[in-house]
Amino acid sequence: MQKLIRVCLAISLLALSGCSGLRFPGVFRIDIGQGNIISEGAREKLKLGMTPRQVEYVLGSPVIKDPLHPGRWDYIYNYESGKGGFVENRLTLFFGNERLEKIDDSQFRNPEAVTEDLKSQIKASNS
């Protein structure tokens, strides 16, 4: 009987450990920000024809420099609030012949807009 209880307890602990999406009351969760924070001013400084070195001077090193796509740089910023909000900001740059050829800012937003989105998500999750 005790062996059965131990097995059930072990299975229960394993099942609960996979439930990282659960939010237990009283448990503090930290805010986690990862990646490059790109200001609107820095984005505006990018010009087609810049060298990779000039781009790195303006934005810093990219989060992703894929060796399979050497002409593509991804600047990504993720922020997960301990209160339940998640936002992502992404800027992708394409190089050819050692010059900036294309700026994909379709998933890039002004940092203030990202902050407002996060605040609205947190407010909605608390309601």
C-alpha cells in the first residue's frame, strides 16, 4: 500500500512540475526581459546602404546572426512580466554585398507602444 502511495505521489509531482503556466497565489514571479531594446530614435538612424559595422554601432550586436543566413540579422526583444503579460518587438535586417539592403520593421513597434500593450495585458489579467 505504501509503495502505491509513493508511486502516486511521484506521478503527481511530475504532473504538477509540467504546469509552469499555473499561477499559485503568494508565489512571486520575476519580470524577464531578453534581447535588444531598440528605441525609435535608433530605428530612424538606420539607412539603406550602411555597412554591418555601422549598423552594429547604432543598434549593437543582433540577438540572432544565423550562420545559415549570413545576410540576415534579427534584433528581438521579449519581455514577460511576472504578473502575466508578454510582449515581443522584432526588427530584421538584410544585408547584401556588405551593405544594408532591406529593413523589415513589420513587427517593430515604438517602445512606448510596447509598454502600453504590456500594461493593458496585465490590467486585463488582473480583472
